[in-house]
Amino acid sequence: MLRIGLSVRLVAIAGIALLLMWLALLSSFYLSNGLKSAASLPSASQISAIARMVRGAGPEELPLVLQALNSAILTVHVEPDLAGSQAGLEDGVLSEPRFAPYRQALGEDLLAITRLSRSGERSPLPRFFGGPGNPVEFAIALKGSEVLVIQTRTPFLVAVFGLPAGLGAGLVGTLVALAAFVLLNHELRPLRRLAAAVDRIDPASEPVPIPDVRFVAPETRSLIHAFERLQTRLHAMIRARFALIGGVQHDVRSFATRLRLRAEQIPDDAERERAIADIADMIALLDNALLAGRAGAGGLDEELLEFASIVEAEVQDGAGTAPRGSLRISPAARDALVLGDRLALRRIVSNLVDNAVKYGGLARVSLDVDGAFVSLIVDDNGPGIPAAEREVLFEPFVRLEPSRARKTGGAGLGLAVVRTLVEAQGGQIGVGEAEGGGARFTVRLPLFSAGDSRSFFRS
């Protein structure tokens, strides 16, 4: 679809302005060259001079004089009597004030004046429609009963002010086009604001305000109100889904707890450990899904946290069994504060560390401050991730390791959950290659600033 930008609108406005100037120049040329007189009555002195010329012409000269006097704007001929003219077909025209100069110049020789239509016949229109530009017929007495008939002609349609009707139509059309352009721009403005509002809509945040629709067309108003209703239904649906997930999680946790108690009664130690591990994986998967759902629905909490302590606790988790990896925290990052959800931040760190341990054998974690962000880097000793597969790695249920066994990983939701949680808190996540080989995951979260009133998510 063609988008009308600012430059196109300026060109359209300039074109309309040039058209108006052209019409003004054409009107000025038309009036300054006396063309208006061609569409109005000839002067009284001209009519009187024509009558004198016809009276003074002999029988042999009269045809030549009449031929010389006839033109595109005048028809002159001689009738044997008044019956050959249009006189008497319309009363009261001769007494009109605009014909006073003709009465004064011709005196009693002026027998009649008749208003005609554009075709030269008597005008069938009511007097209200008969303007000064309409043709007229003069009946002037000659010798004996002869009558000189002079009819004015209008070779083109004439407007009220004596200008050609086409010129007026062009002027009116230009003004209408300008008004239509202004009105169209007025109607498109709320639609552009509506498009911007649609781009800003986020089920996890509050409803976006809609444009003012008090002074727009009914169709535009209906469209904007329909969007408002759609947005309300969307947020209600998200809240209902979130409530449903919360209820399902509660019930499944209850069932999982009872299953674990029953699993404790399995006599075989290996089977018992596998059953307990499966139940723990199921609960972890459910927790990940619920936390991602909360992030997508704007249900995360918001508090001021020391990110370094969270990272330190998650890396050292399980130290009593086997080391999860090494940790380096810079002095600047030690006291770095972030505005976020404690559980979400813990899940980000634990998922990345678990991922590095499962696929790389060991996690090398570093935390530093990078400008207005705190940067968390997790490296592993694995084979690395091909560049072509790095972006798709964050999609749900995607694992580079095709096996679904517990030994090599879960269902492929860990990194998808991490990206959802990071982005919900205004952060960024990327994957690259570690310095010593293996994969490197980098998470950047915005530092809290006392002068920054932004809220990266809403509870």
C-alpha cells in the first residue's frame, strides 16, 4: 500500500496552491482584456451606433452592413415588422434598471427588450434564474414598420460575475479538493495514532490509550471503539489464562507431592531415585512454564535487588555434592542494584548454569558492569553452538541434542524461559563463542538508577 508521507503532502499542497494561482492569473487575463464584455450586454452607445448605421445604409449597402455587424457575440437583422422579433413574449424586462441607459440613448425607438436563453430563444427559466449574463434581444424601430433586431450571444457559459463557468468550476473544484485534502488528513490522523497504539499493545502491560474520537467520522469512531473492545477482551483473556495456569500448577503440585510420597515406598533404590527425579523434573518444568506465563502476562513482582548475591547463591548451589563451576564478580558489580523479580532472576541464572553444566561439563560465570547495564556471562567447556543455530536455540522445545533422555537434558524449555524472563525485565540475551571454546551466554540487565522512573514490567 502506498504510504503518503510528509513530502508527498507538501507536493500536493504546493500543486493546489499553483492551481489556484493559475486560475487567478487566467481570471485576471480574462477581465483585463475586456473579454467580460463579450459575455454581458454591449454598451448603449454601441447599440445606438448600430441603429444609426442601419438607418443610414441604402438598400444595396444594407446587406453588407448587416454582414459586417454580425459576429460571434451579436446577431443583427432587419424584420418587416415587430412580429418577426421575440417582443411581447416576456413583460417587464424593458423597465429593469440596468436597461435605463438604453432607454435614454434610443428613446422611443426602443420598442422592446426580451431576455433569451443560451440558445437564443426566449428563456424558459423563471426570472429568478435569469442573470445579467443571459442573452437579450433589442427591438428598435426603423423606417416605416421595419424593425431592427439585435440579439446578443454568449459563446460560452458565464458565471454570475461574468467569468466563464469553466473557470468558476475549476476554482470551486480546487477549493473542494483542498477542503477534501484537509478533511482526509484530519480523518487519517486518528487512524495513524490507532496504528501506533496497536504497535504498543502488550498483553503484559496496561491497556494503551486510544485516540480522541469526538470529532471524526462515524466509521473511524466505530473502528477505534472496536479496537478498544478487542484490547479489553484480550487483557481479560490473558488474566483468565493466567488464573487458570495458577490453578493448574497448584493442583499438579499437590498431585506431585502425593506421588513423591508414594515413590518413597518403592523398594528398589535405583527405581525410587529415578521416580523421584522424574517428579522433580516435572515440577521444575511446571515452575518454568508458570514463571514464563507470569512474565508474559505482566505478573512478575518488582523489587530492588543485589544481583551479585543472587548469582553467587545459584552458582554455589549444590556445592555439597559437586562444584557447578567458577565465579568471578567485579568490584563494580558487587553492589550493582537491579529492579526485578527475585524468583525470575534466580531462574535466569540457574537455568543458564544448569545448561552449561549439562552440555559443557562446567560453568564459568562472570559478572561485571557495562555502562548502564550489569552483564552476566556464562561460559562452558562444550563443543559450542553453530552460528546458524544460535537464534533458534531460544525457541521453545528446541534442543541441539536430539535425545530427550534425562541424562542430556529436559524438554528444551530452559533457554526459551530465560529469554522470556530477561526481556520481561528490560534486558537482553545473546549467545556466542567463549574464548577457550564452548558456548557463551551473555545477559544484560539494566541497572537501577534513582533518577530513572521507568518500570520494566508491572506487577
